[in-house]
Amino acid sequence: MSANHALPLPLYSAAQVRELDARLISAGTLGLELMQRAAHAAWRALRRRWPQAGEITVLAGAGNNAGDGYLIAELAHKAGWTVRVLAVGAPEKLLDDAATAHTAALAAGVTIEAWVEAAELRGVLVDALLGTGLQGPLRPAYAAAVEAINASGLPVLAVDIPTGLNADTGCVTELAVRADLTVSFIGLKLGLFGGDAPDWVGELVFDDLQADPALVAQQPYRALRLAGSALPQLAPRARTAHKGSFGHVLVIGGDRGFGGAALLSAESALRAGSGLVSLATRPEHLPASLARLPEVMCQPTESTYQLPSLCERADVLVIGPGLGQQAWGRSLLSAAAASLRPQVWDADALNLLATGSVALPGDSVITPHPGEAARLLGIATAEVQADRPAAALALAQKYQAVVVLKGAGSLVAAPDGRLLLCDLGHPAMATAGLGDVLAGLIGALRAQGLDAYSAAALGVWLHAGAGQRQGELGRGLAASDLIPTIRQLLQEHAPCLK
């Protein structure tokens, strides 16, 4: 699923979308009218994607999602396409508007047959089995239908959300429809973006069903997409600016054998615009630092006693890349934690935090991947991935910090409950060192005046956007490849000069 900046920013839970639907009906729009609008939106999207298909097979369940499917079948039949509905849910169990939609399809002459596992699937398949109300595993008949859809090799349109995908978390309990195109309505569901969703949703199209914008604006949402007006922005620089105007980042890390992580973080901080960057690392990494980053003030650090003075001169601390969990790393982390400077904790700083041996200072950003998040919360990684939004918010509450939960659909969570989701990125980013780049980037944005939440938000967006651009070149992405592209994206988003 690729990011679409034409999509709206608010992301809702399934319950919030149902509440919005109820508000629209209370305000005077009939439920059947909304269903008809949804069917027209899906039918338009289907024709745009597969204009020459000429045939569809609708697999219908027993709820409102099925009602949409029956109306899509009616529209396709009236357009002269070959149409067949396979009813997985018994039509006699349909209620209200969905029952009316079924009656309309029958009256129009649509062929409706009961689903059997031997049923032949033809044309474009329309998944109108289950919508946002899915709870728990699929019942056997629905599971068999989903397996048949996925095994068919035919193009698939999912109505509102692929069957089997949780609308709140984006997780798949057992199996789900793998759609090529998903057309979602009224409000975007958070589960269309996070968790497993990128592998199941395909192209995402949204239609608000002509909902009154003022009424929609009254509905609370669960999260915002990181795009457009949700993006923080650095102010342009005065022509008289100097290096002291844009902060001093101190990167702390790079135990023996892990010096590259600290160098990546320092380079990222430098290229993202920090006025000054220092690096506290093992003495044996000094030659590599001077050769690769002569602009960075490399401070060979053997003892904790050297760190307080370095922290005092810095504006922001980035600690964790290559830190290790041995005595050297533990002692440096304890010293950094005593500083009153804003901090970004990553990697082994988080693993040590999870042991309870050190306390996270205030005004911090933490950047865990799912495994680190699990250790910080004392749960299994699978539990984190089962509900990533809940895990991110729980971390923000527990540590009273801004949290970046990395992974597909990276999340930024604040202790006050704010939540952002980034739908940029590329699978080529599955490589070592990218977290080190992100930590340095967030540190640099903090040094240039952004608060913790804004720096994390903009940093995640720049990092993922750079990864997406570089990922288009194919496999073999190296973490350092992102750094020039981050600089370019930052200039496009927030030009240095007016």
C-alpha cells in the first residue's frame, strides 16, 4: 500500500466510524442512501482500476457490508457486465437496509447463489463478506471463502476493509482477504494503515459519501496521518544566522564493535541541520570519526567522569546507538540520565531502561522497535504487534515521554493521548542502522527548536519519506543512503530561506 496524500488526515476506530455513520443518519441522510453512495463509489473505483474486466463475482456476508455488495452487483448488472453474487451469509438473515439492497439486486435480475466451496470464481472478485464489526476468528464458511479468494489469483476489490483485517489494529488473527484495491467510506479506519494492513489492503481509495464536513469535524478521531497540515515545520533561517543558533547535539554511544551506529547517528544530526554535533565514543573510534566526519567533534570517552562536562555544553543528548549493555554503556547512560538536557533514547539505552536500572529523564523521546517496546512494557512482542496503537500509548503513559514505535506504520505517541501514524516507507528499509539515523535526526530537530512531539513527528516523516524514495531504487539500501535524501526532503518541506 503506497501513501496517498489525497487521503484525509484523521484516522478513526471502528466504533468512531459507526458513531459518525449514526450522526449522519440522525442529521437526515437515510441509511439506504449512504449504502447506495458507497456502492456507487466502489463501482466507480472498480471500473477505473479494471475498465475492461466485464465480469464480477460478489461474495456477500450477512451485514451492511453485504448490502454494499448487493448494490454493487446491481450497478454492474445494469452496466451490462456479467454478474454473480455468492451468498456466504444467508440472505434471509439480512436486516433493514442490507435486506432492501438484496431485494433490489434480485429485482434487477442479478444472479444470486448460495456459496459452496466448489463455486467457481470469475472476473473481479468483490469482497463484501465482513466489514468493521469483525470480532475474533472467522467462522468456517467465511474462512473458506477467504481462502478461495486468495487462492484464485483473480483481482480483488475489498468493500470498506478486507475481510479478516481488524479495523482498529490492522492485525490479522488467522487469515484475511488480500485485496488489490480497498474502497473505504465515511472515515478512514486506523487499521487500514498499521499492523499487517500494508500487506492486505492494496491500493486504498476513500470516499466520504458526501458527509457534511462540519458534522465530520465534530467526531473525535483516534489518530492523525503524518502528512500535510499535521507536519510540524522548521522556521526559515535568518541570513545572519550562525552555528550557535541551531543547537548542539551530543551523540553518546559506540562501544567496541559498534562504532558505526554512533557515527551514523552523528552524521544524521549534522546533515539534518544541527549547528554543532559532538560524539562521545570509545577512543578507538576516533580515527574513523575524523576520517568520515571531520565536522563532528569526536570526544574519546573512557570514563563517566568525562561526560558531565560534555553534556553541559550540549543542548540535546542522543544516547543508545551502539551503546552496548556492558559496564561502559551502563555508566554513560546513568551519567546522561542525570543531565537536565532534552534527550533521545534508542537501542541499548532502551534495553537498559527496561531493566529498571536507570530512570528516563523528563522531556525525552524514546524510539523502540517492537522487541524493545515489548521489553519496556513487560509483554511479548506479539502482544505489541497485535495492537500497536495501544502499545505506543501505553509506553508514552508509563514513561511520560514521546514514543516512536518503529515498524510498518510507525507511530508517534504522546503522554496526553495524541497519536500520529506515518504511512510512508518501503520494505527495502528492512536493514541495519536506520534507527541510528532516525535518532540523530530527531535530536537535530529538537536542537533547532522543535518540541519533543513535533521533532519526533517530523523526524519520522522525513526518515520514512527518504526510505521510500531510496527504496524505489531496489534492494540493498544502506542506512547512510537515507541521509542525503533526508536533507533534500527537509529543504522541500521547510526551505532554509524564505
